[in-house]
Amino acid sequence: IRCQVAIVGAGPAGLTLAHMLHLQGIDTVVVERQSETHVRARVRAGVVEQTTVDLLTEIGLADRLHREALVHNGFYVRFDRRTHHLDFHRHLDRHAYVYGQTELVADLIDARRDTGRPLFFDATDVAVHDIDTDHPRVEFTEAGVHRRVRADFVAGCDGFHGICRQVVDSSRFRVMDRTYPFAWLGILAHTTPVTDEGMYCAHPDGLSVHSMRGAHLTRQYLQVPADTDLAAWTDDRIWAELRRRSAADDHPELETGEIIERSLAPLRSVVTDPMQQGALFLLGDAAHIVPPTGAKGLNLAISDACVLSHALGAFYAHADRTGLETYSSTALPRVWQAQAFSWNLTTTLHRLGDDDFDWEIRRARLQRWTTSADEERALGEVYLGLPFPTPW
Ligand code: FAD
Ligand code: DHB
């Protein structure tokens, strides 16, 4: 198969890029390792920035989102058994949208199907070759048939455990990272949310997060040690811990109910600099990981797709390579802003040790967040989405 851009991975980054290139008449092939059923069922993030929604609206992919998403002004923070609302909307006139990544990916797959352009699921032995030439290729096997995609460029949108970040020459890259000694145990449950917008509870024993996907569907997370065995957490134990960490004097107790999904996600921060080598560009989780605190991962994947799509558009329309050459330096400052924000939230909201000094510093920061209008506005600027990088 011959195409202009071969896209590895059908997550938010790959599918958004595919659509933005399609709108510019650029021909792509998308290759995904998992089955369509698996990709459509994967429960992950759920908070979509205003900036991301604006882009999705502009490219015609937000119709269902506008009908079904929950529209939030900010989030709640609870500590010392009291609940505080951070209202970002009142400063910025923008919102955050709660819309499951699962729903967004379903919309993106449907949009891809409507274009009639190729999207291969269940690809095995996916390999990328010749990235240092101007005729790279992606090879894979699908339904017993070996396929070779010849392209001008390859977009590595295959996440942190994909192959694209492995084919680059590591001596030419800086990989900067932090791992945290904890993970998030996440559940999806048939219960009514305790607050009308998401809530982070900074309990001395650890964070709990109370988010939602609908009027009677909640998504909640518990900070747990990194080496946690999910099997050791019964439903009763999960509810007891969520209730303990979210106990407050100004709200009723958390409702408990049927847990329909559970998973464990490690916390880490990683940035790969640059995000490109030769004809290969890395996007989203393939290039960087943020800890889930602050819900930036999905949004960053889409902002990378936006940057690369403009760069490829300029290349095909005017033979202008500037955007391609500056892809990393254009995308990385926004990536670092998201890293700094996620780091701030992660270190403020999680229990890091049993040191009283730590807890008092965290409480002091939480008091600033909840009493200073300037601080509230500053958090809101990033939470609701910084502007996407402007083309070079
Ligand atoms: P992905 O969504 O990971 O998509 C990559 C795609 O590439 C996948 O479909 C994968 O199957 C495919 N792929 C992998 N290897 C290959 C290969 N060799 N060949 C072909 N295809 C391949 N963010 C939040 O903001 N909040 C959260 O609560 C949250 N929870 C998360 C929970 C988990 C378990 C994980 C893994 C991530 C979570 N994230 C969360 C992060 C967020 O979901 C990601 O940042 C986002 O999915 C990134 O999009 P992406 O397109 O870059 O990568
Ligand atoms: C959700 C995810 C997050 O990472 C977060 O910080 C808050 C909410 C969610 O899945 O709704």
C-alpha cells in the first residue's frame, strides 16, 4: 500500500491526526494492534479541555460530545473534612467537559470509517523501517496477510508501550522522567456522584478522586502503593477506603453500589525530547506521559495531532518543511506546561510519606488554591486548556 502518512496506533492521537489530514486531502493508513472491540471498550480518561473541544468542534467531530458531555466550571477539592469549589469558569468564561475517552474514540473511529480511508485493527508484528530515509515503511500482518505500507512520513501514535519510541536512536534523545511510588486504582460504578462536578480529596492517608460519566455512573480513583495487587481489593474494601478518604462535615457520605470495571494505572512523568527523528514523529503517550492528576494525557495527545497536522498540511500544500523541522520545539513547551501542572497537582494531592512537614506544606498549598482568586484563576488557565501552539 502506498500513502503519504502511515499512522501507527488508533488512539486519540492517531485518529485525530488521521481526520485532520483527511480534511486537507492527505492520504493516510492507520494500523492498530488491538481489536476494534478492545479499543472501543477501553475505559480511561474523561476530562476534555475547552481547547480540545474547540478543535474537535472545528473539525466536525464534536456533535455527540456537545449533546452528551457534562459541562463543568471547575472541580471540588476536599481536605480537613471541608469541601471547596474551584470555579474556573467565573474567571475565564470557558469550561471543562466530562466525556469518556471511550466515547471520543468511538466517535473518531466512526468518522474514520465515514471517510472510507484504511484503518486496520488486529495488526500483528507491526514494524517501522527506514525512518532515516524519505521512504519509510510500516509492515504488519493482518488476517494472515503480510502488508507493507510505503509512506513519506510515519506518525508514531502507539502509546508508551508501542514500538515507535523503540525504533529511534536513543543516543540522539533526552528522556526525562519521574516515577512515583504510587498508582491509581480506578473504578466505574453504578452510583450517583456525591458532587455535581469532579472532586479531589486530599486525605492525610492518600488521595481519592470522585469523577463521573453520567447522572448515575461514577468514575473514582484511589491512590494505592505502586506494587498493589488488584485482586487484594474487594468491592467492600474499595468502598470503605473511598468513603474514609472522602468523609466530610459538609456533605453526606458517598453512595456505594455495583462496581462494573476496575483497573490499576501507575503514575509517572516522561518527556522525550525531541519528539521526532527523520521521517518519524512521536505523538501523545508515545512521546510523553503525564500522571493522571489533572487529566492532561488525552488533551496533550490531541494537541500534538493538531501541531503535526498543520506542519504536514504546509508541507504538502507549499513544500514548506519549517513546520516539520520545528514540530518538537513547537509542541514541547505546551507539553512541559502540562507536566508542571500535573506535577503541582500530583505533589499537592497525594500522600508522599508520613512526614508532618510534607502534609503541612500540602495543606498550605491547598489553602492557597481555595482562598486566593488569583491562584484559582491560574490553575483554571491550565485546567481548561492553554491555547494550542501556534504554527511556527
Ligand atoms: P493511546 O490511547 O494509548 O493509543 C495508542 C494506540 O496504539 C492504542 O490503541 C494501542 O493499542 C496502539 N498500539 C500500541 N502498540 C502498537 C503497535 N505496536 N502497533 C500498532 N498499534 C499499537 N489520562 C487522563 O487524563 N485521565 C485518566 O484517568 C487516565 N487514565 C488512564 C488509564 C490507563 C490504564 C492508561 C494506559 C492511560 C490513562 N490516561 C489517563 C492517559 C490517557 O488515556 C492517554 O494519555 C491517552 O490515551 C493518550 O492517547 P494516545 O493516542 O497518545 O495513546
Ligand atoms: C478523571 C480522570 C483524571 O485523570 C482526573 O484527574 C480526574 C477525573 C476522570 O476519569 O473522570
